[in-house]
Amino acid sequence: MSLQISGHTGLLGFFADPASHSRSPLMYNTAFEKLGMDYVYLAFQIDRTTLPDAIQSMRTFRMRGANVSMPNKTAVMQYLDEISTEARLCGAVNTIVNDDGHLTGYNTDGSGAMLALSEAGVSVSGKHLVILGAGGAGTAIITQAALDGVSEISVFVRKSSFWKSEAFLEKIQKETGCQISLLDIGDPDALKQELTRADILINATSIGMEPDTNACPVPGPEFLNERLFVMDIIYSPEETTLLRYAKAKGLPCCNGLGMLLYQGAAAFRLYTGEELPIEDVKKAWGVETI
């Protein structure tokens, strides 16, 4: 890949902590080169303490946009000028578009996750979903899953974090009619009971992400029933301990690369009005299927 930087080159970025693991720079820069677009995309190590300055830098440097990941997806909303409907509903932003200094926050995580499941042959309609974590990505997935017809969602978070999730889950349940329950991720009996009857399990926590790759939000493979589809939104490492448990039981599963790809395609459309060249991105990533 050979990007030609000029005085007209537009800048986009990735704001997260950690940021060095991200495949987003390769995804977007591959697309810019393929389509002959004069942009460059860089990753920036940004946490909540440096987030206000990072958002101001978007205006100062006239950045076209930025993707936002942990731990900034909710915190960033207070610094933006406008929030899209889906981002407001789920209470998190993962994409910022800068239109002449006017910053609008969107959320493409939920639709990206649902499309990744669809591409893996999984229909969510009428299914029982167990999701671990209700942070920025988790809330987006819960929102979109409920909108797409999931019949029941069991949400597992730390008991000390119940207060953060209760009002949001009540709102989603009221607006969609989806049955939603909030449970303690530290209660293995409750987790095992819900997983016994679940159709889909999604890990939306950072448990298992580098550097602590041996960690797992599920105590063991015996927690996974024989008809379960397992998705871990982590993609670094590409195979988490949770996915190893799933494969050991012969269960279909996927990591977070598909979600990253399809949410990125939606964000790319917001930035440029063009379609992401998905097959070229897969080739750049060194993967044939996601």
C-alpha cells in the first residue's frame, strides 16, 4: 500500500485506549487507495482524560471524522453538536462526522454486529440472546437486536453496574416489546441457567482482549449448550478463550472482525458517500471469510 500525502490530504482517526491493536487504519487506508481518495486514517491512544482535547482537535485540524472505541463511546456524546437517532437510543457513539466544524455522532456497531451474524448464517428473529456486557458496543447490539426481532435478551453485567443499565433496558423493552432481563455476570448459576436455553451468545466485554488473553467471561465450555452460536466482538486476539471453548464443543462461532468490517463499511459511507471495497479489505487483512 502506498498512500500519497499532499497538502490537500484529509485526516480521519481512531480514538481508543488501547488503540495500537486496531485494524481500522488498514481497513480505511486500503479503501482510500483502492478508490483513489485523498485521505489518511491514523490510530490515536485516547482515554477519557484526553478525549475532550481529541474532539477539539477534530475541529482544529478539520478532520473529516473519527471512529470511537472503548472507553470513550458514551463519554464522547457530551462533546458533540448532534447525535443520531440510533446513537441516542443506545446511548453510545462509535462514529463522528465533521461537517465544517459541526460534529455529529452515529452508532454503526449494532447494525454491524447484526450483519456479521447474518453473514454467518444466523437469523436473530425470534431467538434468545445472551449478551455479556452493556457498555458502548453492548448497548448498540442490544438495541439493534431488539429492533431486528430478537424475542428475549439476557444481559449480564457486574452487579455494581446494574444502575447504569436498568433505565436503558427498560426503555428498549418498552419501545420494542422484546423481553429483557438484567443479571449478575458474577453469578455462575444464573449464567449457566440462561445459557442452557439460549440460541446466541455474544461477548461484548473486553474480557479476553490483549494483553490478558487467557481470561474468559464464561467459566468453562460446559456452560455452552449444543445449539448455541457464539460471537466474541474481540478481534485481537483473533481466537479468544471463549471461542476456543466454542470450537472445543464443535459450536459455530465468529470473532469481532465481521462486526468491525460491517460497522466500518457503514461509517465509511457516512464519511465519504461511497461503498467500502469489502473484498479488498479482507485481502489486506489476510482473511478470506469472516
